[in-house]
Amino acid sequence: MTNTTETNKNFEPDKAHLLWRTFNRFKEAREGLLRLNKETSIRTFKNQPDLYFTMDTDKFIKNIAPLFSGSLITDKDKTYRFLQKFHESYRKEIYYSSNRKEHFSMDILFQVIETLFMEVGANKAESAVMNLSDQKSSITRQDLEQIMSYLKAYNKMSARFQASGNMKKAIELSDEIITSGAMEHPDIPILALDSMFNLITAQFILAQKYQCKQLLSAWRKEYGFDEVQEARIAKLLPPNTSLLDFRNNYARAIQTLQSQKEEMESEMDLFLLRTVSNYYTSWINQVANQISKSAA
């Protein structure tokens, strides 16, 4: 289901920090209705891992409930329901971290979704994606709903990244950007949002060094294509454009090929175009993995 890398297979999160971040994604935490001191809590979690990193919900609630003694919510039932929700979210994080093969990887996710969006048009994309579950496919409706949720979260995060003004500022605001995504999309693991942020950052890093012409040159050598094939794709993906415009240029290229009458040539160009997309994605993944390693 995924195209995981070796670094993902050995992925192990900082559970104390992850537990705090899981708490902080809920409005009860952000609005101060239930309070935990960040530094003190993380230190407490690390010092007593058996008490707080358990997958047993009852044990978790029993151990963590005393830490909320100074909170504004005094109703025990409301607090209990929140702690159940809190622990369920944390369990999903741990499941995500240890079962990556159960999830769509970022590269497969965005290749599939972007292709669908480009081919059916943005105004029909969501319904077209969901209708796939009615066809004979290994992809379930639950998978498709997850795809849509991930795509929406990614697009919002990308918009916030760009609205920061520059890459340095966006990285400084990374916790805020990721937390905003976590609050808006409680179904998506924070660890997945971390990956999305790294992928977006990777695209900006690559765009600082390269344009589309360097991508096409490297793609041709990697896949063993010739200069004629590179020239055909260069007509669809302008060589002097920024890599940040790759997705838009790719969309326009798909639309151009759809309008061509020469079906055989169009199919060949579409194949070449998708291999360029695959290669671009591999570039992004490599840089994102390096970012992930350096942050570990």
C-alpha cells in the first residue's frame, strides 16, 4: 500500500513529546479548559514511561488524571470523556509510527490525487475520487476518504507555509503550522502532518537550487531517455520555470494532452510526463528524509 523507505521502517517517535503534542491538538487544551505545563509534563512522561505510554486506556486515565487537578473543567464525566479521546488519539499516533505499511505514503498519495484532480477537473475531483470506491478496485471507500482528508490538510499547510513569506520564517513557525493542521484535522496523525511539512519544505529547498530544466536533464539520464523525448516533454513543462510551479505546469500539460487528436502520441507523452512526476517526487522524498533525519 505504501512505498516506504528504510528510515520510515525504523521510525521511533519521542513518545513524551508526542503525548504532549497530542494533548495540545484539542480545543480543551488550546482554550485552557484543561491545563498541563509543557516542560513539566514532558519531563514527567519521560521519567515514568510505564505510567503514561501504556496502550491500556483505563490505566492511562488513572495515571494521567491527577495531572489535571488545576484545570477549569471540574466535571469528572467530561474530564473522563476527554481523556478517553486524548488516549485514543495517542494510540493512533503510535499505530501510525509502527505500522507505516498500513498508510499511504506521501509520494503515492499525491501522485494519485493530483492525477485525478488534473484529469477530471477541480470542480469534479472529489466526487470522482469517491466514486472510485464503486468500481472494482483494491482501494476502499475508507481509503479514499483518508486520501481526501490528507490532501485537504496538505493544501492548507502548503498555503500557510507560503503565507509565512519565506522558507526561514515558515520553518520557525513549523510548530504553529503543524498544530493548526492537527486541530483542523483530528483524524490525521500529527506524525503524518510532520511528514507533510517536511515534504513542503523539501520542495522549497529544491526550488532554490534548481529549475525545471535541471529536473528534466536528471530525469532523462535516470530513465535512459534521449534528447528527443526530453524535448517533447520540455514543450509541456517549460524548462525555465520554478519547481514550485511543477504541479500547475503538470496540470496544464495533462490538459494539453487531453486535447490532442493524435491518441498514440498523446499516450506516449502522458507516460513520459508521469515518469517525470515520479522522478520529481523521488527528489522531494530524498530531501524530506534528510530533513527528518536531521530533526530526529
